[in-house]
Amino acid sequence: AIQMTQSPSSLSASVGDRVTITCRASQGIVNDLGWYQQKPGKAPELLIYLASTLQSGVPSRFSGSGSGTDFTLTISSLQPEDFATYYCLQDHDYPLTFGGGTKVEIK
Amino acid sequence: EVHLAESGGGLVQPGGSLRLACAASGFIFTDHYMDWVRQAPGKGLEWVARIRNKVNSYTIEYAASVRGRFTISRDNSKNLLYLEMNSLKTEDTAVYYCTRDAIRGAFDIWGQGTMVTVSS
């Protein structure tokens, strides 16, 4: 199975900060990667797919990059509504696997 | 409006069975892969199973942790997705979400989730 190593597992940041979250795949997955945001008690929401394509309706402060094994989710200017947990998902090979999650908390 | 709604969760004893359903609306159901994803209390997300679309003959994939115990299926005449769960274990306790696949890595629509608790 492809392992998705997500880092950091948590971070504290202030409104307006630039935040970067990374996912590393244990083998190449081309660009078959999505990023999700989950708030407590809610279903996850798709932010980015195919590593760098912004999902319709998602604010442009979110961006994704990477290919092969190394991927990054960037929030250019953190907003109060962005405090949540973020997950990556690889859909290149079975079983599909999620990263362990990154909890973004208020500093 | 595109919408998914799960039902069928509840409390079941270890070794028991449960069938989850997911009602889809607002899109052409047969065009899409559909998946089940679960989340144990306080834990991360885990992919459970996938059923492909009509073009791909509705073929199926499972996570190793559920293969042989869970069965994913779909009733395309009713726009329903199912997850039949047998031989349930305490570690199957989780919120179960159904999701629509738009493209690889893109689960673009999620249901609200249904809680399954396996406990004696």
C-alpha cells in the first residue's frame, strides 16, 4: 500500500499567516492527489484535486503543488474560517490512502 | 442540488451485521464512481470501498481491513449506494461517509455521515 506521510501533524498560526502542509507518498503517484478540509463534526470538503486544481467555490488563498512523491498545500493568508484539520488523499493505486491529517490551530 | 444522504447506522454487537444506504440526488448517478470512507472517533479518514461507474462495469475495490466482510453495491434504478457490513468488529466503530468521485483524488460530494457503533 502507498503510505502518505503528512506533516506537520499540527501547527499553530495566526490570522494572516502563510501556512504550508506537506504530504509525501511512499512511491510515485503522478498527480493523483487531493486535499481536504474537515471541521469538527462535519464531513470533509474537497479543496484541491489533481494536486494543483482548485475545486470550484474554494477561495484562491488555497493552492496545491507537487507531483511524483512530494506535495504541498499552501494557505497564503490564513483566515478565521480556515482553522480545521487538513488531509491529503492519493487515488493512484489501491488501497486509496489518506495522510494522517494536519490540525491547524489558532496561535 | 447535488446531495448524498446516508442512513442505516446504529449500535450492533461484535459479529453482527448492518446495511448502510446512501441516497444520491441531483446528478447522473451511473456516471460516477462512488466510495465509502470512514472515520473512527478522534481519528483520521480511512477509505473503505469503491464501486466504479457504468462505463467501467461497476467493478469494485476494497480496503484490506474490510475485504471479505463488507460488500459495496449500488441500485442504479433508485440512485442508492449500499454498504453491507458483516462480521463486525469493535474496530469498525466509526462515522461512515458516502462520497462521489469527480476524478482521481477528487471526492467532491460527501454525505453527512452515519455513525456505526460495534459494542457488546
